[in-house]
Amino acid sequence: MDDTKSLSDSALVVAIARWHQPALAELYRRHGAAVHNLASRVIASGALAEEVTQDVFLDLWYRPEQFDANRGSLRTLLLTKAHGKAVDIVRSESARRAREDSSREDNAVGGYDIAHYAWDLVRAEQVKDALELLPQNERLAIEMAYFDGLTYRQVAEVLSEPEGTVKSRIRSGLRRLRTVLARQGVDAP
């Protein structure tokens, strides 16, 4: 199976199911530009479009059985997956920006009294103690995002990790944090 260029897309997918890397390379050569172009048009970001393209082909590598020639062409499947992933990123970015805007508005509070301040200090200490119980990778990502004011993307860049990994760590860490704080009797918003 050295001459992958002469094989059909279906035959290449079968080869991928047998972990034949040149088959994936040939499919990428055939369809990679179309997948990347579609992702670029939806996302309007070259780096995120590259991430979508990589995800689409990795998904094919790990789950080639998703392709069914009776349901349509491989190109259609790849473009459909790319479009879905790109739309998810656009929605995620929009939601992230809305959360950050909302957080900025919530932080601009006036009329702060001493009793409220004292209570917040107690809560801050409880949060600090609960953070110490988290795994280091989750704690670091949360601290950078919430205490240093970095965006998910900036945290990912600083840690040299994919943005999706950073988001997962933050979500997982916040779930653990909420559980620990609930056990301590602290109401989490």
C-alpha cells in the first residue's frame, strides 16, 4: 500500500483504520486545504482554523469508522465536522467574551461597608484553602484566569497548552472547588 495517491478516499479510510499513516497524509493532502478554508471563513482566525483542521483529521485517525461511503463522500463528512467545530469555537468565544464583560460589570460595585468587607475576607481565606486542595495544573489555570485576569487563550499561551485543555482544567477545577466549598458551608454562586 505504498502508492496511496492511486487509492480512493474509502480505501484510504480503511487503511487509516489499520493505522497506516501515509493514508492519513494523503487524505490531508486531498482535503486539508478545503477543511482549513472553511474553518477560516467561519472563525476568522488562522490559528483557531488550524486547530479545527487538526481536530478534524485527528478525529478521522482515531475514529475512521464514522465514515460511511453509503451516506456521502469523505469530503462532505470532513467539511461538516469542520463547520460544526468552527461554529462551536465561535459560540464559545462569544460566551467567553460575554462572561468576561459581565464579570467586569459585577466587579464595579459601590457602597461597600466594613461588615461586607470582613465577610469577604473570611470567604477569600476559605477559597484560598480550597484552592490548595486542587491538583496543581487545575489550580494554576484557575489562578491565572481568575486572579491574574488572563483570558483562556492567554492562559493557554503562557502554559504552552491547547486552549481546550486549559478550559477543561478550569471547568474541572471549579467543579472540585465548588464541592470543597459546599462542604465548608460556603455558598457558591
